[in-house]
Amino acid sequence: MNGFLAALALSFAVIFVAELGDKSQLMALTFATRFRPVPVLIGITVATALVHLVSVGIGYGLGATLPTGWISLIAGLAFLVFGAWTLRGDKLTDDEKNKAERTTGSAVLAVGGAFFLAELGDKTMLATITLATQHGWFGTWLGSTLGMVAADALAILVGRLLGRHLPERVIRFGAAALFAIFGIWLIVEAIIKLG
């Protein structure tokens, strides 16, 4: 049990600190200005749990790596599309707005998919792989997942507070800019990895 608690605590602390200021924390803030916090947090949690499960599997059992260059390239292009889509904006009728606020499935899928792609090959994934090579897989998985979700929950809180005080146009342009930055960032990472 001591090994489990040590892996849990160490993984939580390392990933929480690594996530502060990371692009996925900024993504959480951006999504929180567009969706309700609970679906955003659910999407982040599911994506993080899956990515970190893969990470500990690699680190603990296989010692292999994923082709992160191509994944970063695809994710980068997807983020550019998300940015353009956000910039274009959508107009909802009152009825559609009420339905969107009640519907959490689409937000969970959007956030979860974006986070899953963004986290593959990210520093938190690599840190989790490294931690899993030296500590138990379950404690590392649970600690790294909780550490990332806790850091991103802070970003969601900040995003919700900003969303109440900023005009919709500022939020739309800011979100589009952040998606474009994430996309370019991932494409540059992909070029470096593939080059």
C-alpha cells in the first residue's frame, strides 16, 4: 500500500505542476467559456484517464513509444479547423440555446476528443510514462489523472468567471486565437518530431 500511495502522491504533484500553464489548461479555460463546467470536466476526465492509461501501459509494460509526430500534426490541423469554426461563430435561436444548455453529450465529446488528441505526446503523457517506469501503474495512473483534472478544474473556474464579464465577441475571437495557437504549436511540434 505504501508503494501505491507514494506513486499516487508523486504522480499527482508532478502532473499538477506540469499542467500549470500548459496548452491543455488553456484549452480547459477556453472550453469553459463556451460550455457548462460539468460537461467540460467530464470530457477532460475521460480523455485524461484514457491517455494516462495508455501512458502507464507504455511506461510500465512495453517501454515503447507512440508515433507522436503524426498525431501532433493531425491534432494541430484539427485545432486550426476548430479555430476557424469558432471565429465564424454560430447564431442560435432561443429554443436551440435552451437545448444546447441542457445537452451535455456534445460538449463532452468535443472536449474529450480535443483533449485526447492534444495530450497524446504531450509533456504530461511523457511524464506519466516516465513515472510509470519506476512506480506502480495504478497509483501512477490515478495520481496523474487526478493531478491533471485538478489543474484543469482551476482553469475551468477561471474560464467561467471570465465568461461572465467578457462580451461574446471577445470570447469568440479569443477562443479562435487560442485554437489557432494550439494548432500551430502542435504542427510545429509535429514537424520537429518528424524532421
